[in-house]
Amino acid sequence: MDQQTVTFNGKEYELDGYGFLDLPDKWDEDFADGMAGMVGIYDGLTEDHWKFIHYVRGKFLAENTVPVVVIACSDNEMRLSRLRELFPAGYHRGACRIAGINFAFMSESNIWLTYETAPPVEAEHKVDELGFLQDFEKWNERFAQWVVLNWSLPDGLTEEHWVIIRFLRDIYRGTNNVPTIYEVCRSCNIELDDFGKLFPKGYRRGACRAAGLPLLA
């Protein structure tokens, strides 16, 4: 998989093909702050986040290991449900990724770590086989954030995204129809090229899916 470079607070960081920090010794708190927005934490890292992040990173540096999630929660006297609240992308793809531990190390030290993923959104939202919300009225902002987790958005969902998402929901709620992308761009005063940058997965599978609109409408 191809590597990519991200920039946080004016600093460049190389990510491996899985989106983890390629060289763990390049980690710093600016990386953690920036990566948080890419894994579904949009309101900044709290004291509880930092405590857990430094715990994971401390284990990695001092013991050359990554504890399995049950041990990590036990050491921090934390319920798994609380971990999921703090890190919506999960232990491995959320907390460990923010802590600057790369995919290769986890794969070599404990291959099962790499199979830990985000808590299934189906537990809260019923989606079809393509990930579209089945019930328009069951949508909430958490669903939109889950949809964009792997879009590599440096700042997560910004106000520009939310304007479009809310517009789509308002139109669909009022008409039971999905507007064209041109109608959305005109109404939200955005150029088509800029729309594509905001929603790299496209209009229907990107913006409309994040807004909870059905695939066929």
C-alpha cells in the first residue's frame, strides 16, 4: 500500500499504507491532536484521552508491547463502553493510531491486534449492505462521523460539510427526493471542484450517505 504524508500544525508526518505513523519515534502531541480529527474525535483530546494515549505509548516504549484491549482497560480501570466513547474508531485504529504505534509493529507482535476495528455502527444504526442508513429518522451526527472515518479528512467534518449535510436532510425530509449535486452546489454556494474536495467519496456514496439519505430515492 502507498504511503501518504499529512501535515499537522505545520509539521509533516509520513503514514504507512494503513494510515498509521510510519516511524513511531516521529510521534509528538501535535501528531496526536491532528490524528484525533481523522479518527472521529472532533472536539479535541480531553484529559481522559491523553491519559489513555500516554499509557499505550508508555507500554510501547518501555516494554516494546501493545496490551490487548482487555488488559489496557483493566490497567486504566475503564469499561470497554467508555473506551468506545473516547475512541469511536476503536482501540487499535483509534487509540493506538493516535499514540503513534505503526501497523507493522502490531502485526508482528500480535496479529490479532490488527483485527480490532471500530465498534460496529449496526449496534446503533441499521445499514444496508453498502453502508447506507436504512431509516432516515434514525440518523444522528455520530452516524455521519462514522461514515467519514476513513476519508482522511485532516480536520474531520467541518462546518462546510455540515451545511451540505443539513441541507440534504432538510430537502429530503420536505420532498422525499434527493436533489442533484448541481442543486446542492448552487443552494450552498459552493463550486463543484470544492464539493469534490469536501466529499472525496462522491455525491451519493459520500455526501448523501453521510446525511443518512437512502441509496435509492
